[in-house]
Amino acid sequence: MRVLSRVVAPAPLARARDARAARDARRRAAAATRSTARANDGDDARRRAGDANERRVTMERSAMKRATRRATHVARASSAETTDKPLDHVMDKLRARGKDAVQVLMLLSLFACWYGFNIVFNIYNKQILKSFPYPVTVTLIELGVGSALICAMWASGAKKPPTLTKEMLKPIVPLAVIHAVGNLLTNVSLGKVAVSFTHTIKAMEPFFSVLLSALFLGDIPSLAVVGALVPVVGGVALASMTEVSFCWAGFLAAMGSNITFQSRNVLSKKMMGLSSIKGAIDNINLFSVITMLSCVVCLPIAIGLEGVHFTPSTISAVGVSVQELAKSLMIAGFCFQMYQQISYMILSRVSPVTHSVGNCMKRVTVIVVTLLYFKNPVSPLNMAGTALALSGVFLYSRAKRAEGDKKKAAAATPAFTRSDSAYNDTFRATTGLSNIE
């Protein structure tokens, strides 16, 4: 039995070994299967990642294509706009030129009205003073008509009336007195001598402007300005010596009006700088207030010097129709006020020098038109004197413009570039320091 058991016993062991081997084989197969499955899973993940990358690249390419198409569309639109731009530019230029043309036409219209009202005023004023020789009364009525127009302007809202105080009226009243006296003297001169001669004498205004500005404002004129005044004075002297209608009363009255009006201008500059007036009233309203106060000032002067002559009996005594005289006075007063107001409107649109040149040309126009209208006898020397005086006024305007440009350039020059600077060219040349700012 022992021998048999020894012989038979190895078979179960072999089976056990076979079973273990089978299990190991199954385990290895399962591990291999799991490894293969993991490898397959990795391949699937890689495939999914690759697919995702491909989808992302495809989306990016599609986005790029859409962006390219959009850019192409924008470029085509821009190209179309660029193609239309020259026409738009031309239209813009035409519109700008149209606006400029309107402004130029408006300015020319204002100049034409300024000249026209002044011519009509001088013609009617001369006719009135020839038939009704009361210059103070005429001045009072003309200022009264102007005051009525000013009240209508304020009442209609065309211009806002100023708010006046006692402090503002104190410096304005002297200006009103001077304004009244200046207009009175002008009318005295127009009643005594020819209109052309009065305006030739009034060409001396720049001379008195320079003189009074130097005396009261300390404004020393340049040599060019002084040189331009020489033909003015010489021309007026030549015209006076050869004037057929010359009389001392008319000559002195015109000279007095020059002095008073230029005094008014100098005082206006000083008054407008006062704290009580500066910024509180503009030039047009200031002139309006002065006109109304001048009318009040003229009332006692007219009564005191001439009495009450604007009555039907007095008017009939001088051989004038009351209706005709009243109509002429209304027209003269209206034109007087309008050309003064338009003068300020022009001054608000152009420089003072341009306004001065326009005023010179206005005087030329008035002289020529009144000479033709009244058919005053004029000698060649008289015409030469008038032309010389007016050319001097033009040269004066040019000299004042050049003087103003120099002052502006000096004011705009930085301090370190001026000759009086501490770091001027002499200092740089001496020290060799060329980069000092």
C-alpha cells in the first residue's frame, strides 16, 4: 500500500500545478486583456483628443475665413467711401465757400448801408441847414429821433437794454456832453461851408487821435504813424487855402468837432476800463445811452442859444413847408442813427484798422457824391489837397496796422527769446551755452 500510495500521489499534485498554471494563465490573460483594454482606452482618448483638436482647428479656420470675409467687406465699403470722398470734399468746400460768401455779402451789405445812410444824412442835413439855419435845434431833433429809435430797439427785443447804476452814469455823462457838442459843431460846419470841405477837414481826425492818445493815454506813436500824418495835415491845409466856400466859422467848427469826437474816443477807452463799466455794457448800448443823454444835454443848449424856433410861424417865416421840414428832419435823424449803429456792427465783425480804412473810403464817397449832387465849384488844387489828405488817412491806417502787428508779435514772443532776456544771443555767444531754455 505504501508503494502504491507513493506511485499514485503525484497525479493530484500535477493537477494542482496544472490548475495553478491555468489560473496564472487566466490571470495573465486577464491582465493582458486589461492592458489591451487600457491601451485601447488610451487610443480612444488620443483619438478623441485628436478629434477635438481637429474640430478646434476647423472652427478657428472657419472663424478666420469669416473674419477675412468681413474684412474684405469692410475694405470694399471703405473703398467705396474713398471713391465718394472727393465728391464729398468738394461739397464740403462748396458749403464752406457758400458760408464765407454769405458772410462776405453780409459785410458788403453793411458797408453799403453805412455809406448810403451817411450820404443821405449829409445831403438832407445840408438842405435842412440851408433853409432852417438853426444847427442846435436841428441837432436836438436828430438826436431825439435817434433816441426814439433806440427805445423802439429795446422795446422790440432786438437789443437787450442795459442796467444802469449811478456809478456807471458818472463817467458816461461827460461822454454824452462831448458827443452832443461834437454833433452840434459838425452841423454848424455843414451849415457854413460845403459838405465836401467839412469832410476834408474831418480827415484830420487821425492827427487829433494821435495827439490826444499821446497826451492822455501815454501812447507814443511810431515814426511811420507820424510820417503818415504829414500828408493829412498838408492836404487839409492845401484844400482850405483853395476852398471856394471857406469861412472861419465853418473851418473852426469842423476842427472843434474833430477834437471833441477824438476826445470822446480817448475817454471811452479809459471809461470802458473802469470796474463800474467794464463788462457791464457793450459798445452799441453805450452809444445808445450816450445818444439819449446827448439829446437831454442839447435841450437846454438849444433853448438858451437859439430859443424855440421849431414852430409853424418860425418855419413859415423862413419860407419852408412844415411838413417838408419835418419829413427831412425825420429822414436825417433816422439816417444819422442808422449809420452810427451800422458802424458799430461793422466794427464787431472786422478789425479796428479795417474799420478805419472803410471810414476813409466812406469819406471819399461822401465827398465825391456831395460834390456831384450840390455841384460845388472845385479847383484842381482843392481836389489835390483833398486827395492828399485822404491818402494820408489811408497810410495812417496801414501804419497803425503794422504797429499793431509788431505789438502782437512782441507779446507772443517767449521771454527767453527777446533781446532783453537774461539768456539772449550775446550771453550764449559769450558763454558757449547754446542749449539754455
